[in-house]
Amino acid sequence: MKECQGKALVALVADDARILAVCRAAFQLGIHNVVALVNEPARIGPYHTLRIKTFTPSLFQPTLLALFARSPELFEQLTQTASGQDVREIYLHNSEVTGKALQELGLRGDLLVLSIGRNGK
């Protein structure tokens, strides 16, 4: 199989067997950051063997609500459909910006940065 350029996969399907098959295929394509919704907690074993991050329906809604409560801007951004508004995930690999604070980058004032990853964190 050809290596996939994607960095992560979130698998949200009602069929646990189908999700596991998708997760295995993702690993074969080189996607190792995988999060999967496991509908039947008794079936988590094979996911953990593949080092897939799992969550169950009982954790899904409370986790999402807690995230939105901590980040009201995220909730607004993801639930509004304002004209000209867009949600994007951007990876910067530029030595001129590496390690700099956001305020040093001179970004436009209408941007909302939700998270920053540095050194895999």
C-alpha cells in the first residue's frame, strides 16, 4: 500500500468491526495517530493492541461538552455557518516561525488559533 500523507484519523461509525478494519488500514498507510469510538466497551482489547486511542459513547458527549465549555470560541466556530468563515488545520514547517510566539508572527486579527503543537505535544 502507498503511504498516506495524513497525520491523524478519527473513526466514528456505529459498527465496531468496521471501525477496527478502518483503523488497521490506517496503520498500514502510516497513520499512527488514531482515535476511535468503540460502541461496545467489551471490544476495546484489539484497539489497545494497535495502540489506538479509544473512547466510548458514555464518554463522547461529556468530553465534547467539556471541550466546548472550556473553549466557547471553538463551539462558535464549529457550529456557525457565517459567510467567509472557515475551519482549517494547518501544519507549519518553516524555520523562520519555529519556536516563535503567536504575537511575533503578525497574523491577521480575524484568526482564531485553537491549539499549537510543538515537538509532538
